[in-house]
Amino acid sequence: MSRGLDHLVLAVRDLDAAAAHYRALGFTVGTRNRHPWGTENHVVQFPGIFLELITVGADGITDAAWADRSRFASFSHDYLASFGDGFAMLVVEAQDAAADKLSFDEADIGGFEPFFFERQATRPDGSVVRVAFTLAFAADTAMPAAGFFATQQHEPQNFWNPDFQRHANGAVKVGGIVMLAAEPAATVPFFEAFTGARAVCASARNMAIVTPRGTVEAMSPDCYRDVLGLEPDLSLAHGPRLAAFKVTAPLEAVAARLDEAGIPFIRHRKHLAIAAADNFGTALIFEEPKT
């Protein structure tokens, strides 16, 4: 069974500044949350998928036992220490995390125990509810600078909220992600096993997989420059890197908001693009809704 995109983990050193920036972009940003092991986040929701702005709290990773059990905690910490702000992890939806763990093991991209955790979440009315998740991790030794896992939500009714999915910039969905890779086709075996979907194209310039929720693409530096109109400013010394994500929104409304907020962007082909350097380490592509 193919797995749709669930969320994107965007690591930032200054969580308050990143949240303010995403609000200036016109997104509805949720309250600040804290994980039991010491990472903290803000969530930006869309139907069925969300952005997770994450940092390590002022006290660092506070529980070594949690950190040892969760690649999420250690990877977040190590990514920020090694690379600073950026697109750290890609997450797909799990209906059964235990089954996905077995699937990942069989494809030789697993080998990690599932990880369960829960935390308190605050609703718009101020009430506090429980949210809980089981994570099944995957990894590719050729991509040590990118993290991957599938997540199963145990209290989805407490997490998803239509009020959080309405954005002042008119954004309606996350359309997909872009990885920067020297050899895009070489990423196909991993991503087919990770998403459970087949690649629709694979070449020296790019590859693409269409999941039930969002597209996974890998582009060579030349393709990234040509297609997105941005300089591929990530070092590939550590292998392929998660580089950008796409949001569907009315472009003229977005352009007006970016101009008002003083956020640099370019127009290229049929989209607007914000460079990684102007968006906390992750390039952002706005695409017009299809009619």
C-alpha cells in the first residue's frame, strides 16, 4: 500500500523567529509544543499533512533514554549541529507502523524499533487534549543528511483541526517535496520502498514519485536551477539533501503578502519561489491551484 506524505520536519535554530516568519508568509501557525525529550515545535496544518518547525529547547535533549530510543530526537539535534536551519526529515503516513517497520526491514531500509510517544496539545479554545504517535524509521546510508519515518496517529481527532488549516495567504495544500541529488535516479529504490509507490520518471536530471498525498521529486543541481529558478545552495558532500517543498496557493495574493512583509521571492515559469536563505534553510515554491 502506498503511503502519502504526512509531514515535513523543518529544523530551525530560532523557533520563535521561524514561527513569526511563517506567520508573515500568511500561514496559520499553531502554539508552541514540547516533546518529552526536549525538542520543541510549532505546527502548520493542511488537510492531511503539516509542516513541523522544530528546534532543540534551551535545556538541550533532556532525557537520554528518550533520545536513545528515538532517532527523531537525536537526528533533530545532530542535523541542527551539523547543518543549521533546513529540511531535516520527510515523514509519510502509516496506517500500521508495525507493518511498515517490517516492510522497511524487508527492503533493507529499516532495522529500527518502532517508537511510541504522546504529548499534550492545546485546541483553539484553550482546552488540552492528548495526541499520540508511533514512528517507524527508515534510512539510506547514501543519504545520511536526510531523515525518514512513517507515523501512525492514535488520536487523529485531537490533532487535525480545520481551523488550523485556513491560511491568510489562501494556501490549500502541500503539493510535494524536492530533494537535491547528484544522481536523482539512484534515489528511486529507496523512495519506492519508503512510499510504496512506483516512480513515474527517473533520469540523470530528475525522478518523481506520486504518492496519495503529494509528490516526491529528486533533481540534479542543473535541473533544480532550470525548473525551480533557484541556485542549488546545499552542499552534497553528505549525499542527497531535502531542499524544498511546494505549496498550492493563489499566486497574486501570495506575491502581495510577500511584498508587504519584505520577503524576497522570484517569479519563475508558473510559480513563485523563495530561496532557502530567505526561508530558514528550506526553499519554498508557491504554485497556482489547478482549475
